[in-house]
Amino acid sequence: MPLLRIGQLARQSGFTTKTLRYYEEIGLLAPAGRRENGYRAYTDEAISRLRFVRRAKDLGLPLDDIRTILEISGEGRAPCEHVLVVVEREVSQIETQMRRLRQMRGDLLALKSRMSEAIASGTAIAGECPCFRDDIEQD
């Protein structure tokens, strides 16, 4: 099995060498063996592991959860139950964020409407924007 130096692993995985060193430090990537010249030497298993990390990150999973999933797998257990808990939590957070964004969108559209009315009616005066004045009726 050919060993990969960190630069080769970076090119094949799409992560920077700095990121790979960080991932090794926090346990997402198994510590590399060292060649006689001191260079890090990774096996093909590192590529598979990093592909998983990439997919999990693309789904928005936090690095701590990714590490836990890898640890459970490394112990020879199926991480499915843990993954389910993580996914349910992430979906809940996304739904909460979507509710907040819908509310913010509504607030901004209402502000836009009030501003358009203020401009059209001439209540907008030079040097002052009435959008945040207390005397403007809010919806």
C-alpha cells in the first residue's frame, strides 16, 4: 500500500495541508506515521476518512459530531443511532433558523413598505430617515 505525503493527501482530498494538520490534532484524521525523513505518511484509509468528513461537513454537521461518529466507527460499532440524534438536532436547528428568517423577511418587507409610503407621501425629510422613528406606526 503506497503511503501519501501530506501534500499528496491534500490534493486528493481537497483539503489544505493546514486543515489536515488541524484535523489530525482534533482527532478527525488518525495521526500519520512518519517516514525516515520525518515527513508525514498517510495510508489510503485517510482518503476514505476525509471523504466522509467532507460529506458530513457539506451536510452541516459540526466537527465534534463528525469526530464522535468516526470514534464510534473506529470502535467497530455502527454509529447509526448517534447519527440519527445528530441529524434530528441539526434539522430542528435549521427549522428554527428558517422560522427566524421568515420573520425577518416579513419585518424587512413591512419596513420597505413603510419606507416607500414615507417617500411617496413626503414624510421623509432631508437629513433624516423616518424608518426607525418612534412616531411612525409599526405593523
